[in-house]
Amino acid sequence: MAEKTRSSDVAEEPSKSAVPASAGRVSVVSLRKQLRQHALTVATLGIAVVIWLAFLVAAPDVFLNSRIYSAFATTTPLFAMIALALTLVVITREMDLSFGSVMALGMVGFVKAYDYTGNVMLSVLACLVVGVVCGLINGYLVAILGIPSLVITLGTLFFFRGVELVLLDGRPVVLRDPEIEGLRDALNGRTLDIPNELLWTLAVAIVLWIVLNRTRFGAHVFLVGDNPVSARLMGVRVARVKIVTYVIVGVVSAFTGLMTAMQLATLFPTLGDGTLLPPIASVFLGGTSVFGGTGSIVGTFVGSFIVGSINAGVISAGIQGFYTQLFFGLVIILSLVLQTLISRRMRH
Amino acid sequence: MDESPQAEEGSAGAPPVIELRNVSKTFGDVHALSGVNFHVSQGEIVGLLGDNGSGKSTMVKLMMGVHGPDSGGEVWVDGQRVRDWSVNRARALGIETVYQERALAEQQAIWRNMYMGRELVNRFRLLDIRRMRREASGVMSGHLGFTSTAVHPDNVVETMSGGEKQGVAITRALHFHARLLLLDEPTMGLSLSETRKTLDFVGSIKEAGRSAVLVDHNIFHVYPVADRLVVLDRGRVAGEFTRAEISMEDLIDRLYTVARTGRMEE
């Protein structure tokens, strides 16, 4: 082939210059690569460890006791699963703030379907379908209409909450029917003395890890966040990818709502109200870039357990609850400042 | 089509690789292309010239399926009209593009860029990362002679030089055995030697019996490698010449005339 002969004479040029310097270059390049891939995670986790050590010093008797750790194994999943799903949205350079309301609205789907049919499986399905619909609405507004996601999902946060409050008439629903005890066992029971909440979270993490790292859709999530124009030119369906990421968050939020309400045996109209900060803090703490294009499920998983330990720690240490907000706010701000500084340095 | 293509080798009688018939493209009030007729024969290199805003890039994106033509316009490939024109359709028919903006995702690894939009999967529908890495590495050294460590398939594009990035964009287009390559300003931002390499490469497309459309501001780049030159002005084809018909000096004069008057002749 004519091409082969050509490429061989083109080849001489770079190889001449590369050979003498190659030894030094390998280490520089691979070091830089390593840094780029892990710097955000390492740095943000470092910050988290510092915060955690501060707790250890402040309340050693609480933080050296294993009880606190088994406590947060059941509470952390209640936002960790959302954080895992949210990671995909953030990688596409978008945000979703509405998940707390989707948790509650999905449960409305559950209790209404249960009232009509008395069938638990159908009711679970109804709950998840509500999550899908919420995700589709968010996805449509963001990806098709092109409204900035931070603002529009703030809108749907209030809208979904409003629909839920109207449908429930602002009243709690007790979930103590004997028929649903099987569901409660599956969601909130224990398997080999491990809380099922934790196992569900692991399952969600594994599934989403595979989706993100081993499927074409996952590859497209990275491409869309990195450079949506290029992705479109190369045949990636940018809007569809974004919509699917919102649907994933919707379904996972609805499922988390179910798990939380079953744990409390009551659907409170305020379900999910206070869950805005922990998932977002976990995502950024785990090194997923606010600038899109990079992020990791493993990072979010670890990040959410650090956030969970802070959460549990603050409560067990008897510090007033509003300190958690201070810490989560701090975690988010520090993670983002670090990401910005690091990515700026990487560019120069 | 009134004139027959001037491809020099063995394409007589074969239908054009691609043909646009009466193609228009409007974006809101902007008429990017109006009633364009254009074709590329097999083994032919067509140079597409024109000022900023003449519609060159729109035409490239249209031939690649990023845009569909407005109603009334037709896209024909190998003598067959294609109605559901899209990027994936164009690719399936052997058309590839090296975009002006290179269309790379800079924070991603080279292999991810190489297979952007058509990632390889195994029988479980999961990404075949090992194969994509291996093949990316093979074509990088095979096609463009990249032997420096900067072009390891796991490296992110961001760390590469302009020429290396362009190498990835070109290799990507080549790797899928394109019959028609669309090169939109491939020399933009490249050093002299990188430009030389890229133009040599355009020549090699022809040697391999493939076709190409070369879009470039710089007529000194286009003229020597093109068989035929098409001049676009304000979304219309203002003139069309084979290289044998016109000298570079004449062509430059005419381009100035077009820019001033919108017509090839005064």
C-alpha cells in the first residue's frame, strides 16, 4: 500500500527526536497522567480525612466506638445511592437539585398504587415509574430546551414537592401494613448481619460502575461532559445521553425515598427535605469534576461514606445539628476550590 | 451534472462517491447554503475554497450528516439517494471527517477519542477496552509514525501538541477505512513541518484510491493537492475549475473578484 511506505518515512522524524529523551519523558508523562487521574480524588479525600481527624480529636470516645460506624452503615445509603447516580449527571457537566422531592413524590406513587391495587410489587413499580417521569421532565427541560440545570432543577425541586404536598394533603402516611413487611425486610433488614441498605448501595454502585466504565452509554457520558460539540459531531446523541442520566437519578431517588420511608415506617410529607447537601458533597468530595468530563463512581462511594461519618459523628457527638450544614458546606466549597486550582495548574 | 469529473484514474462511468443536489441549509434567517450542487468522484481530491462565512464548514457538516439538507435538497451516495441522512449513516457509507475544531474530547484518553461515537463492544455489549487500546496504539504508530511516548493510547489528549492532536483526528478518520475524507482546515494551528506532513497525507489518500474534500483558507495548501477546485461564496457555488484549467495566480485573482463582487468574472 502506498500509505504504508509513506507512513514509514514520516515515522523517522519524531522517533529521532524522541529516542534520546524518551527515558526522561516516560516518567514525566506517566507522572503527569497519574497526577491528573488521581489528584482530585487524593486531594479531596485528604481534606475529608483532616475533617474526620478533627472529629476524632474533638470527640474521641464517640469516634473510637464501633457503634457509630454501624449506625452510619444504615443512614449513609439513604443519600449515597443518590450521590452515585448524581455522579453521572455531574460528569455531563449538569446538576440535579430536585432529587429530594423525587424521593417523596415517588412514595406518593407507592402509597396511591397500594391504595388502589393492594399489590406491593405494583406499588414499588409505580414508585420507580414516578422517578422515571421526574427524570424525563428534568432531562427534557435541560437537554432539549437547554435551560441551565442548576436553575431549572431548583424549579422542579419546588414543583415536585408541591405536587407531593397537594396529593398527600400535607399529611403523613403510616406504612405498617403487614402486607409490606416483606418489602421492609428486603430494604431494611439484615443479611449476614449486614444492613440491607448497605448491600443495596453496593449493588447500585456496582451497576453504575459498569454502566459508566464498561458501556457505550458510559463512554458517551464522559464525552458529553468533556466536549458536547465534538461529541455531537462524532455522532453521539448528546441530548439523549443527558436525559438518561436524569432518568437514572430519578429512579434511584424514588428508590431511596422508598427505602427511607420504609425505614421510618412512615411517609412524612417532608421526606427528602434535608437531603440536598450530602449527595452533592459526596460527589465533589469523590473527585468528580464540576467542569465535567471526569469523575468516578468509586470516588463518590468513598466520598459518601466520609460524608456519612461526619453526619453520624456530629449527631452522636451531641453537637447541634446545624454544624452538619457548616461541614457539608465547607466540604463542597473546599472540594470545588481544590478542583479549580488543580485543573488550572494542569492546564499550564 | 453538466461537467464530468476530472479524476485521473479509473473512475470513468462510476457514480460520484457523494453528490449534493440543489442543497440548501438555513439556520433561522441565515442562508448558509443556497441551491448547491456538488460532487466528489472516486479517487478525486476536491479543494473547497471560499472566504469566512461562505458556507464551507456547513457543507462539510452536511456531507457528514451533522446537518440534514433543507427540503428540496438531496444527498446521493454511489448513485443512490440517501434519505435518512445522519452522522452514523454517513459513517456506515464510508465517510469520515477531520473537523476544523478537531472534535476531540481533551480530558479523555486517546483510545476513547479514537472510537468516539462508535466504541467497540464485546458480545455482552460491554466496551472492549483492550481491543480499542491495542488498535489505537497500532494505528497511531502505523499511519502517522507516532513513536513518542506522548501518544500512548492511555494518555489524555490535553497533554499533546497541536500536531499530535491533529494526528489523532486524522488517524481516527483513516482507521475506519473511509472512502471519502472530509478535511476541514486540517492545517489550522499547525507548525510548518506538521502542515507539510498533513498535506503529504492528503496526497497519500489519492494514491490509495480514496477521495477527499480539502477545505483550507490557504490556497497555497489546496492548489497543489487538489484535482478540482470549487469556490463557494455566500452559500453558493461561485465557480469550479480543474487544476489543469487554471493557474494558481489566475485562481487568486478570481478569488479576490468573488470576494468583491460575488461573481467569478467582472
